[in-house]
Amino acid sequence: MKRWSRSLILAAAVMLVVLLMGVALVNRAAAQASQAAASKTAGETFKNVNTSTLKGLTVADFLQAMGVISADLGLDCADCHPGAGSDKVDWVFDTPRKKMARRMIEMLAVINKTNFGGAQFVTCFTCHHGRLRPTTTIALDALYGPPNEEKEDSIAPVSDGPNANQILDKYIQALGGAQKLASLTSFVATGTSVGYGGLGGGGQFQIIAKAPDQRTLSITFKDHPERGDSTWVYNGHAGWIKSPRSLLGQFDVTGSDLDGLRLEALMAFPGQIKQTLTNLHAGNPDSVNGQDVDVVQGTGPGGVLVTLYFDKKSGLPVRMVRYGRSPVGRVPVQSDWADFRAVNGIKFPFQYTYSWLDGRQAFKLTDVKTNVAIDQAKFAIPGSK
């Protein structure tokens, strides 16, 4: 067999360079396309979003606003977007209910602008309280019955009892102490997940976190691939979500929801809580699931409102609620923790429940490894390479 001539070798080398440049250009184009999609507004991304209050939102914040409306009125997506068949939806077609919703959204904006200087004092929930039609008269049984248990989002500071710094110092000590927490640079927590109502059980759950602010939460179903995997990622500056239940399947997180993902990544390393939250103040003591708790509220990244609940006796965290922003009301996301166990001198919650407007997942951890090497690819955003 004849050897390749020098010209053929040179030609092959040139072709290889061109091929590699082409791959690089394709990857760069994909990354640019991803960034362009992330920067698009809801009005540019979806058809027939013609409400001025909503069409300028980022895609992620628009989806959050839809969740607020659904929860506040006790409706499902198909109730406002019915399609052919009981399990179908038509996102574009204007129904009378959609037209009414648009008028109500603009009404909220006018009420708050005219009467409260633009501050969000009136939302869908103010009147609807989970009902399609607001009630207008109190029932006398409710008037003379137990007090209303609905809590205000914004908690007034109190001067009696421990202050916010004292509560947080007790919390840090309960988890292992400031020095021990400062030594935590990464961890991998694994376990099993159960979806809301017991559905979606059998999933393998994993949190991968790297200080100061990178975090991936994933659920995979090796034995039931038809259920679809879910992933939430924040890599220090960008985030994305993959969920079989979401409208887009997978999308870049932007706006207020991105601030929420960053908060959760930062709070995964509790030793930096006082740097993560500002405007800290203690509220009135409360009760969560029968536990007496101290309450602290503060402001997280991007102005996210954060309320934390700590067991009065142990100082361990019981619950965190973060509130994102939308034109129709705040967007609550709740984390509940229990069954704390020491791993290399640091206590981790081996029971964890994550609740948001579109679902709830309960996790039971089986293993936690600390200060392990983590491949940076675990935090990669699709299309960013």
C-alpha cells in the first residue's frame, strides 16, 4: 500500500482544522441561541400574550405568574386553556375566562398604582382565596370561630425575645459551629424521592453542591423512565430547569426565579447565611407542625423575601419560605427539613420536602459525602459549551 503523499496529509490536516472550527462555531451558535432565548420576553416567546402587565416578563417569571393565578383561583391549566379532550389544552385560543383574567390583571395593576404607590398590596389571592368566585360576606361561624390562620408574607420586627443575630448564632452552633461550617467546600447527598400524593415514587434523588453558590438537584427514574427526569441547576451565574411537567420541558431560569435558585445554592452552605441575607429581623415566635419556632426574615439575592423558622429548643432549621415576584402576587417556594444527622461533624437534614406552586417532592437521604471533588460539568447549562 502506498504511503500518503505530503499533499494528501496537508489536505487532510486542513480538512480536520475546518471540521473542528465548524464544531466550535456550531457550539458557539448554540450557546448564543440559548442566551437569546433566555433574554426573550414572554410576549416574544408565546403566542397571544397581549396583557401589558405580563408580556414584558421573562419567560420564567411569566410561568411563575401563571402558577400564582392558578393557585389563587383554585384552577388547573386546562380550566383557562381548554382544548379538544379532557386532557388537552389550547394555549392560544381566547376563552371568556382568559379575557376576564386579563381585565383582572390590569385592574390589580391600576389599584396598586393608584392607591399604594405601586407597592403590591392587592393580589389575586386578596379576594379569591383559592376560589374561582370571591366570597363577599363572612360566615358567622367563621366570625365566632377560631382566628384566621393565614400568615402575612412580610413579618413585622419585634423587640421582645432573641434578636435575629442571636437566633442565627444558635442555628450555626446547632449545625456544628462556625469553624466546622466554614470548612465545608462541597457535598453530595443522595436518596429517594416521593412526589405529591405519593405519585412519582421510586426516584433517585441527588443534591450536588459546591461552595459558595453552585448547586444541582436532580431526580431520575431508572426503573420508570416514562416518568421523566427532573433537574434544577444554578452554576454561580445562570440557572436552568428540566421538568416533564413544565410547559417548556426545559428552560433557562431568569428574573426573580433565578434569584431564588441562587439563594438556595448559597443557603446550601449555612455558614454564609449572614452574608447571604440582609435586613435581618426577628418576628413573633410561631409554630410549625406542632413545633415552637423562632422566626427570622431577611432579604436575599435580588431582593427575594426570605422567612426562616428555627426550632426553639435545638436551634435547628425547620422551614424556609422564599417569595419571588410577579405582577399578580408573590411566588412562594418552601423547603422543610427534619431528621438531622451529623456527617463529619456537620448536621444535615435527612428528610427534605420541597414545595412550589406546581408540585411537591419529599426526599429521604441515605448518604451524604462532604468535601468531595465535583466535576464542573455537573453544573453545566445546556448549550453553554
